[in-house]
Amino acid sequence: MTDTATENLENTEVTPFTEGDREIAYRTDSNPTVAAGDSNRPAMIAPGAATGRRKEAIARVRIVPGSGQWKINGRTLEDYFPNKVHQQIVTEPFTTAGVEGAYDVIARIGGGGITGQAGALRLGVARALNNVDAEASRPALKKAGMLTRDARVKERKKAGLKKARKAPQYSKR
């Protein structure tokens, strides 16, 4: 080991941590002499960040001023949503607010199916636009119903039934 590595090991502190009835010791590996905020890089401010949900899908969306490019889980809009209906659903907040092509969208989507993910992304984009410029875009987005989360989720299966509401075939005798 080098001298700096041994100094770092000497500077690390062992902190006791109790979990239930036993005590666990863990070591903080961060160097206390160098704080996290000491770098010269400016802090990134992302006012256009929001989360959208629909059914089981969750979309974390960030919009930045740009040329209208989309990155969804590292893929383009056309690649991720090949169906034109889903593309239209996703881009609808920009057309409603009148700012199509003004922002780049970076999104991470997980869970659910394609339609649920498109709905979650639409809500996330609308909320992000609202965070960026609320007084300009909020009235149009609110009137179009894009800032409201669709609360419809799959109904649970009940005992004695085949599905949530489907009953087994009735036999009189």
C-alpha cells in the first residue's frame, strides 16, 4: 500500500451502529480532509425534473433547453415507442404548451407496459414543463388535463371469482 492509502486508512473512523440487539461497526471510507463540495465544477441546476406515474409504470423525467431530442432509457423516442399513437401521447404536453422542439428530454422509465409507460412519461413531461415555466404553460396543461394523475389501476381479484369481476359459469342444477 502507498503512503496516501495508509493515511486514508488512518483517517477513516470506525462508527458503531446498533441494529436490533447487536452492535455493528462500519468504516467510513470517505476522506474527511476533502469535502464533497470542494470541486471547481459548478452545481447543475435542473428545474425541469419531475416524476410521472400511470398504472404500474414510473417515469423520471428531466427536460433541458435544447433541440427537441429524446433519450428514453438511452434510446430515441422512435426506437422506444415505435407506435405513432404512443409517440403522440408522449409529445402532447409540448404541443399543448406551444414549445415543441425547445427542450431535450432525458427519461428513465420502468414497470408496466408500453401504454402505461407512455402515460407516465406524458405526466412527467407535463410536470417538468410546469416546473420550468409555470405561469406560461400551467393554464394550458391544466385545461387539457395533463397535470392530473390517472388514478385508474388494475382491480384486485376477489375470492370465489375467476378475475376481478368475472364469475364462474352458473349452473342451475
